Amino acid sequence: MSQRDFAERIGIKQPQLARIESGKQIPKLETLTKLASGSGYTVEIHFVPIKDNSIPLIEPVRIPAELLVETDR
């Protein structure tokens, strides 16, 4: 699949996808969710303590695509 086809599939412009792929742009969470969903994945955020400390571990947060991405489904 071409970059243009994938960008169209997930609802962003091809130049934006090219900037993200090259590392010149950091995607917003919404765009990251579109990228993941278009590839068959979901976004999961893990909170990791900076150093060994007594802060309890936090369970991962999964971001369902339907919360952030408008779809035609």
C-alpha cells in the first residue's frame, strides 16, 4: 500500500504522514490512534516510574480508536 493510499485510508494528508514517518513531526494522540487503527492496532499508554520509589504501579491505559477517531462505520 502506498503512503498516499494509507494516508487517505486513515483520514490524513500524505505530506503529514511523510513528516511523521521521517521523524520531522510528532503526531497528536488522535493522529497516533488513526495510525494504529489503520494498521490493525490500538494505542496503549504505560506509566513508568522515573526511579525506584514507593509510588504504586498504574495499570496501562488503552485508548479505544472510537473515542478519538470519527469513523464511517
